[in-house]
Amino acid sequence: MHGQDDLQASGRSKLQDAKKEFEDLVLKHFNTVVRTTGLPPNEAAAMALKIAAGAVRPPVDVASLAQQLSDYKTQGITSLSYQQIAPILGGMKELFLSAETLSMSFMTCPTSQDQGQDLNAQLSTAVALFEQTMPLPDGTIIESVAAFAEPMLKQLKNAGSAVSPEHRMRAALIMLQLPFLDDPEHHGLFSMISETLSALPSSSRDEVVRVFSRLDARGMESLVEKTQQFITIHLYEEQMIDEEIEDAVKLLDLAYRANKTSKAIGFVDFYNDAVNHEDFNLREDYMRWKHPGRYKFSFCAYPFIFDPATKSQILQLENTKEQFEEFHEAMIRQLLSGHGLGACPYLILKVRRSPYLVHDTLLQIQGAAARDALKKPLKVQFIGEEGVDEGGVQKEFFQLLMRDLFDANYGMFTYDEDTRLYWFRPSQIDMSMEFELVGIMLGLAIYNSHILEFSFPMLTYRKLMGHQATFEDLRELHPDIYTSLKKLLEFSGSVEDMGLFFQVEQAGSFGAEMETIDLLPDGGSIAVTAANRQQYVELYTQHLLSTSIEPQFSAFQRGFNKLCGGPALQMFQPEELELLICGGRELDFQALESRTVYDDGYTTSSEVIQWFWSVVHGLPDDQKKRLLFFVTGSDRVPIKGLASLTPPFVISRNGPHSERLPTAHTCFNHLLLPQYKDRATLESRLITAISNAEGFGLR
């Protein structure tokens, strides 16, 4: 009996000893984790239990590992024996045994209240460590690191919920710093990393965005480049959209969201070559976007990946769809009304030329808006003139109408000779219908693929996209006022001595005397001081850019939104919207030559044609702009480039040699070129012709 009691007592003693030993081990790991990682006590205790139980390996001494790598580099070793490389491989293997081990190994006690900032510092440590593996010989360490990382990522995929979101996020971000991920051989690893990040809960993805927003230009560039490379290569290889593409695009989306805050790189760096290639099935992707219940992914949901030319194609698909629906509904209405198929599927404008052009257009646009017919395909007819509108008449109509509306005598817009920009004229006179017409004309031009010829500041497009005016917007529109107000904000002397009050002066309507406007009630009695100068600058800015032109801009925006308020337009950046409406400035005349059509005896091999292109390619850009204006009526380039001119550029023979100048039908992009006897005559006559070309867009 006593022997049994002794045995039980001995067992209890051993159990207590083991328990005490385990508790001591947990305490030891707890102290280490708290000291080295800075985890909160509860998380540190949970992690210490996992380490003591053998479920997770303790953090690796990253500094020691980095020192070993550095020593080999310093010694300039060209080959490593197994004995030399074994400690490094062992350390790397320990590092990648689990997400928690990898995460904790780079953690340090927070040096600030912002843990995200500390995470960026830890990622920099990871970059420094991993980059030291690249120059080492034979690629042994690189291949080993890739081999160690893969099982850990597979483990995260299979049992991700067992690892906290924070450690999953940290581990994935650390592995994203591996410098060999841009090698297609290791794209499988990159795919698993992007999958891990895209599967995080939304709060963790928001933290990833904050981390990315602290990257410098080089770091953001590296992240975007390796992601873009993966998307491009994978699309070309697989010729389909799979989950790997989806995850990579979602990773790119996190980077894009971060870059909107940091502006580390330009938005053009997010355009993807494969998605913007002509072989990409954009129509299919558009249909996927339009049927979200049937398809879970579409590139159209991530518009930053498209360049302006592709976005314009999406808008065209949207416009074609809406125009077809308008056409179809018109047919149905006519059938139901018993009048047969008499409904016109087009928006037909029958107008007189100036001085009646604006009046006629305004009346007919109002009628079309009331009939909800603005989205029908446009046809224009000048009253009393023959001609079928195949695009050329529309083009002339837009050019003439916009010139009239922007003419200073019409009183709607001001023009600054220094900035070469138009802006809305503040006025007490109600011209809301006219401003709404300008907005509608912008929409009609987009719907019917026409370039308009004027220059607004970027603020116009920002406001159309819902952005608010800022002080920095003054720099482009009113550079002198911007400079003066900036000096006021930075002035270190007595601001009161400047004699400024909370008032501004602005020109009256149609040559009336200057008007004084209070920025605050009784602004004439409120002096600008050092204490309130920031408020003065903000109110002055808002007055110039918003308040003073609010009725005019609201009417303009209302007209624009009647045609362009849909989701496809929201894909555009303000800069891209300007390109869509006014065209670009990239004068690629090689592209123009490749799509030129020849008529009346000329061919690509005609001597005169070869002289012509030889002369044109040698012209400076200002003369190329004049040639473009001479031939097309505009010096701006379609959003898809000069090769996409509609109708295409045509050069026709205009009789035998003579001293006559070349002539052009700008409505049809048609150049009439005599068959000059030599290159010198052709060059002289062409330059004389284009030098005399003056117009709205060549100020």
C-alpha cells in the first residue's frame, strides 16, 4: 500500500517538475519575445506557449545571419564549401520554418507610436538581408531560400486561419522583398505571396496600403515592376484570366491605393502592357464587368491598369451599347405607337452657319434633351448645303461652334495670353443655357469620337471628376496671383503694413467697371494679419476657382453629365479626360505615314510622296503642329495616336507641277498635293502653305 502511495507521489512530483520546467520555458520565451519583438503581453504569451510546445520555432538572430553573409562578400569568396555555407543555409531554413518565426525575426521593439512605420523599417532590414544573397556564387543560397519559402506559403494557404492575420501579413510582406521574384523561374513563389496578401481581412489589407504608402519612389517602383512583369508574362503564357492573375491585380490595387496618397511614382506606371495590347480581348472583359453576378473578376474593375487609349475603347463600347439601346427603344416606341418604323435612329442637327450657329444648336439640343435623344449617333446638316455627314461635316460643326462659344465677344470665357488657357468668366448675366450647351458639346464630342479645340486648365477636368479646387490649382491658372499669395504666406514682416483686407476686385461683365467682392461679411473692415492670412488665401482661392464661377460651372457640369455621367468615365484620371476630349500632343508622324491613303495616281512609291515624307519627318515640332492643323483643322492628336485619324489621312495628286500651294479639305483630313518637279519646290511650297495656317488652336 505504502509502495503504491510512494509511486503516486513520485508521479505527482515528476508532473509538477515537468509543469514547472514548462512554465519556466514559457516564461523564458515570453521574456525573449517581449524584449525582441515588442509584441503586446497577451500576444507574446500566446506565442511563448507555441514556441515552448514546439509548434513554432523561436525568432532567428537576423543580425548574426546578415553578418555572416557580409563576411563572405567582404572576403570576396568565389566559391563556398558545404562547411562554409551550412550555417547560412541552417539560419535561412530556421527563418522560413513558419510565418510566425519569419515575422518575429524581423520585429523589434517599437520606436514610435506608429507600428506601421516600424514595419517599414523591418522590411528595409529584410531587403538588406536578402540582397546580400544575390552576389554569392553558384546561386545555392537563392535556390535554397526559394525552396524554404515555398512550403511555408503552402502551409499558410492550407491552414492560414491558424496563423494570425498580422503574422500572415508580415510574413508575406517580408517575402515580397526577395530580390529574385522578378525572375520568371520564381513566379510561382510570387503568386503564392500575392494570394496570401489578397486573402487577408480588409483591416489587414488597409494596413498593407499604409505600409506601401511609406515606400520611397525606388521601393514603389520595384513593387509595381515585379507585379506588372508577373501579370504580363502570365497573361501571355496562359492566355486566360485565372486566380493567379486576379491575386496579382489585387496586389497591384493595394500599391495603387497607397500611391494615391504618397504619389511616389506616376499613375502611368500602373498601365500594363499586356492588358493594353491590341490582342487583349477588351470586349470580353467589358462584358465580364457588366455582369458581376456571372463573373467575379474583370480588369475594368481596376481601371488604373488601362492606358487612356484603352479606356477610350471601353467608353466607346459603353457609348455603342447606349446608342444601340436608344436606337432600339426608338424603334419599339414607333411600332407601339402605330406609326411604323418612321423613328429616326440618329440625333440630327440642322443648323445655319454663324451668326446663327449657337442659337440654332441650342434650340435643337434642348429639344433633343427633352426627347432623351442626346445619346443617339450624331448627324449634322448645314441648312442650304448639300453633303452627307460621314464624319467630316460633324468635325467642321464642332470646330465652328466651339470657336463661336469661346469667342471673347460672346462673353462666356476669358483667355489668358500668357498661360494660353480659357476660364469661365464671372458674370451676373444668366447664361446657364449656353454653359450647359458647352458641357453637352463636350459629351457629344466624346460620344461621337471628335477632338475639341480649346485649352482649359487641369482644374476643369478635376472638377468634372468631383475633385475640389486647391491653392496649388492657382499655379497653372493664375501664376502671378499664386506667387503673390505664396509670398504673403511666407512673409516674415508686418502683414498689416501691406494694407490688405478681406476683399477682392474682379472685372465686371462685358467691360463694366471693376467690382469689389467681400470674402467675408463686411470684409472691407477686416484687415489681413499674420494670424488670419491663411484664411484670406483660402477664401481668395475659393473665390477665384469656385465661388465666382459657380453658376457657370454648375451649368457646364450639368450639361456634361447628361451624356457622360456613367461608370466608364469614372475610369479616367483628370489628365486622361483632357486627352480624351482635346487629344494629345505626341506628334508621331511615322505612325501617320503608316496609315496614310493615296489617291488620284499617287502611291507609296511615288517620288513626290517620298519627298513629302522626307520633308515632313525633318520638320521641327512647331511646324509639324502647323501641318497637322493645316490638314485636319486641329493641332491635337487623337487619344489613340495619329494612326487612328478618322477619316484617315489622304494625299491626292492635284495636277502636274506648278507653283500653286498645297491645299486641304480639313473636314476629311485630305491633302491636295501638286506633282512638284523636285524636292526643293515641294518643301518651299508646303512650308509656305502651313505657315499661313492660323486658327483657334494655334495661339
